[in-house]
Amino acid sequence: MTPEAATIPPHFIQQLIDSDLRAGRLGTGGVVTRFPPEPNGYLHIGHAKSIYLNFGMAAEFGGLCRLRFDDTNPLKEETEYVASIESDVCWMLGQPLSEPPRFTSSYFPQIYDYAEQLILNGKAYICDLSNEEIRATRGTLTEPGQESPYRNRDITENLQLFRRMRAGEFADGSRVLRARIDMAAGNINMRDPILYRIRRATHHQTGDTWCIYPTYDFSHCLADAIEGVSHSLCTLEFEDHRPLYDWILDQLGIGNPRPHQTEFSRLSIEYTVLSKRRLNLLVASGRVSGWDDPRMPTIAGLRRRGYTPEALRSFCRHIGISRADNHVEMGLLEHCIRDDLDHRAARVMAVLRPLKVVIENWPNQQVEWLTAPCHPQDPSMGSRQLPMTSEIWIEQDDFRPQAAKDFKRLILGGEVRLRNSYIIRCQEAVTNPVSGAITELRCTYDPKTLGTNPTDRKVRGVIHWVSAQYGRTAEIRLYDRLLTTPGADADGDDAFLALLNPDSLSVLSDCWVEPSLVDATPEQRFQFERVGFFCVDSRDSTPDHLVFNRTVALRDSWTKKDSG
RNA sequence: UGGGCCGUCGCCAAGUGGUAAGGCACCGGAUUUUGAUUCCGGCAUUCCCAGGUUCGAAUCCUGGCGGCCCAGCCA
């Protein structure tokens, strides 16, 4: 954990682990946690919360946390996802895994043996009901279910049938192994839940070794037990599964110390969606360019957007761990990345929407190389050279023909400071005679104002600029929220897709950046002064065609004032 | 009128019977060649509501109200 963690009061899980440790309830293995994703999609920031918690608890209490792929459903899983998950976990943690990842599938032999043991104990039976029949006899939220006619098969028959299931003698879906618990239980998970199903699918890890696969409920608690997990941390929707988790371990005689499940609330963030199924829909429908589209709340997307692992960890620290709804505003995530990047991003200048400025009293063709610091508060970051020339680009928004309330940028007849350069005065605005649009500004500069302010007058504004002769063109991509509504509540896929913000991406292809940026490398992050934090796109940027992604805009107290 | 969980500032979140931490957001004001950063200051007489217990309650009890999860051979 970071030093500042000490200043944050411990959350309920830290308190729990601490008391388990003090009471000597953990056995020789100490604190063991696991992060157990299913490799059926990319990790998102909700997973980041879980990664930070699980690995964080192990680190804080001198224990161990493993990455374990919960790969019990070969129909939905792919090796592409196991690769992306491992890479995202390491990136976010900022270090390699302490040991290779594990797979629930590697425990299939033991899990199978446990199933036979359950059958032998009379606690599980083979049910021949169809999928539909099982659903129909499960009961409803308010009515109990009905017992399966196969519930009282004798142990020998159950064992034989189960072995034949494994041997591939029965068709997919024709039989299942069910726990024998209580069809009248208020908790539907306890109404003879399915433990094993027949599924002839090639598994990404075990190939065609198995044609029966254990369900989540049966395998998760056993994998935890096999690995010596002490604290099985998961989100609140699994709370109803805890009685089953404990029941299975009880029936199999797995005594203390043994794993205990503890739930915390899952993360949700306004104006985005944190459901693997829906993120998958966005990718599959082509609404985004991929799992790592910078608009995606995936770890890969945030990374490509320019987020740092440190910012993600800081965010996880800030949102806390509790059992109440963890519905967080975007503003907190943005705060975390600004806070981190402010310290480490080199400052440069870039003009997103250019307006030509001709400095009439600047010696034509002459260039003056000015020195500018890379970070105003951190001299150790060094400096770079800026070419000042007779023609420069400034931001369209930084000029208005007439003075307006509180507007402290350039106006006709007024003066403004060019960042890291001289003060200029606007003499004339050239307009297109047909459209009336301003096409160019004619200005003069004051040669006595480099590095010092005039004493006879006050110039309030400072604007950024790029030399027209030496600047480089660039494509800059601006991102906005993915959804138009704070929540992603929608009944069907179409309703959900209708919530998408049509302006979540805007591409500016006519931008100018200062020449020092030619050497920028993929993922390198900068602050474009007065604009925001940007990074070099890792996929599309080339030395001949620079592409920058806006990670986050700078805080802006002007736009609000101006429009309000 | 099935089971489980949760309700403390706009958002997150401490608090575990002794008189409401902190972060984000927001609002001032100072510094500033980024309308950024930084810095100072403000921001819950009140803890979903109503009763009760107590010298004392966000914390205990009772009863309401509101929200979330569960009827995949998904995880």
C-alpha cells in the first residue's frame, strides 16, 4: 500500500482480516486472496477495484494474492482474454505477478473427485430433467420449487450415471448433477443447484479432456479451498451464494481453517457502463473501435486514453470499500488522473483550432529560439526550445473582436502575452469578404517584453501558440462521456445502444503542435498548456502523422463564467 | 404477505453509546507568463422517518419508508 493509506481509516475488510489475524483464525498460510476473473472479456475499472482490494490486502497483511482464471464455461471463454487480463493486471499493479496465474480448470480432477464424494454421501444426485423442466420446477421468488422425480435415486445408480456422464455416454443437456438441499428454501440458490453439466466444447486450457464441467457455485469454493484462500472477496450479488459456498465445504468435511467469502459493493460510474456483456456489445456492434477504444472504461481503454496505473490505484483508494452502493461520479476519476499527470506530464503547446497571426514588425524569415521550461514547478524536468517566427497559430477561442466581460485574451487593439514569448498587440482582423469569417490577424510584437512585464501597463492574458513555419500538424481526438444518461439502465440492447452519446468522439485533424513533439513516443503523456492532458495514441500515431488522445481537459473556470 | 443486503452533506466515505473525520464537487479569496497548479477560508445543530430506552443515541430497541440483488445447465 502507499504511504497515504495510513491516513485513511481501515475499511471493514481490513478490520476483518486484522481481527482474523489477531484471533489466530488463519492457519499457517496466513492471508491468501485471489482475483478470479472469467476470461470472457476485457477487464474494466470495476475489476480494477477488485484487483486493488485483493492484491492490496495480501500486500498489506504480508500474504499472497494470486490471479486465478475462473474458466469453467468453455463456451464463452477465449485465450485472447486470458492474455489481455494478465497483461492488464500487471500494468495496473505496476509489477509482474509473484507467481504464474492459475486456472480453475487445472483443478477439474479434484473437483470431480469431490463430486463423487458428495454423491457417496447422498448429497448429490443425477437429474434427468430437461433444462426447461428444471426451470419450471424451481418455483418462483414467492413459491417453493418441486422436488425432482430423480431426487431419491440410490447412491450406486447416481455414481454410475455420473461416471457415464463423464465418459461421454449422454447427450449435452440430457442430465446434470444436482446438490440435494432444499427445494423449498427461500434462497433459490439452495433449491438443488446444478453442480455439473454436460457440455461438449473444446476448452481453451484442457482441450477435449472433459465433456462435463462444474458450475461456478461448485468450483469456486473448492478452488478457493484447494489454493488455501483465507479471504474470498467478491461483490454483493454473490451474497446469496454464500450459504451454498459454505454448504459445499461443510458436506465435504473441509474444516477450519478454510476460506470464507466476504462481499463488498461493486463499482458503478456515472455516464458509463461497467458490464462485460454490454461492453462486449459495444465492441461487437462496432460502436467503438475495440476493447481498448479510449472511450471504453476498460483498463486497456483507459490506458490508451492516457490514464496511468498510479491514477487508477489512487481512484481505487478514493472510492473506498463498503457494502453501500458505490455509485461514483466521473469527476473523481478525472481528479485522480489530473492530480497524477500534473506532476509528471511535460508541458508543451498545441493549437487545436488554429487562427493565423502575422506579426508585421517581426523581421521576415527570422527565427528566434526561445527556451521554455518543461514544467513550471519542477526545474528537474528541464526545458525545450521554441521557435518564434513571423507567422504563428493561435486558438480561435483566444481572439474576440471586441472586449467582453472578464475576457482577458486577445481583442482588436488589445494586447496579450504569448506564453513563453513576447507580448503582441492586435492591429487588424482580416475577414473573408463573403462569409465574414475572421481568416487572419495582423499583429505587432513588443521586443522589450521577453521574460519581463512592462511597467507602464498591465497585460492580463496569456495564450498559447505554435510557429506556423516550424510547427507540426497533428490529429487530436477529443473524448466525451460514453452515455447521455448517468445510469445505464435500459431494458434491451437496443434501448441501451440508444443511450450512447453520439458526440463521444470528435476528431480534429487540423491541429498544430510545437516541433519538440516530433520525438514523442507512443503512450507518452503531455500537458498541452491551457488545454488538457494528452497522450500519443499507441495504435495510430506515426512520426509522419501524429495522433494525440485527450486524456482529460484541464479544469476550466472560464467556460462556465463566460456562458453563465 | 419468499430470501438476502443497504440507507451519514450533490457523490464517495469514517464513525461500533459521549456530543458528525476525510476525499471529490461546489463557493469565496491570495499567488500565478497555463482562466491550470498551489495556498488559505466556507460547505451536515444533524445522520431515511416516527416512537422508545438512556444523564447522553448516527450508534441500542420497535414500527414504518426508500433503494439494491436473486427464479442461467453464466460468472
